[in-house]
Amino acid sequence: MPSIQHLVILAIVVLVLFGRGRISEFMGDFGKGIKSFKEGMADENNRNASSPAPAPAQIAPQTAAPAEPAARQADAAKN
């Protein structure tokens, strides 16, 4: 686990390498990205809430053709 001294030295090195302006610029862009993402998620949720979900498709039951009496089938076979 890094100690406080290590973290302070690391922060100083980062400030020297990037400068205060670039870090604040980066953090500002990062914040704008998060804000844009949240707005996009809110828009998506509002769009889903305002439009009703499509009703599930109903499948009509298949009906079998009425069975012919055995006598008709026998007569048809003779002809």
C-alpha cells in the first residue's frame, strides 16, 4: 500500500510533467464527457418511457379441417 509520501511525490511528478493547465483541461473534458453520457442515458430512458412497448404478436391457433365421415372417405376411394 503506498504511503502518503509516495502519493505526494507522484502528484508532484505529474504536475511537473503535465503542468497545472493541462490537468485541469483534461479533468474539464472528462467532466463534460460524463455529463454528456448522463444526458444521453436520461434521453434514452425518457424515450422508452414515453413510447409504449409494442404488444406481443398473437399467434392464431391452427384449426384442423373438419374430419369427413368414414363413409364419405370410403365412397371417394371407390370412385
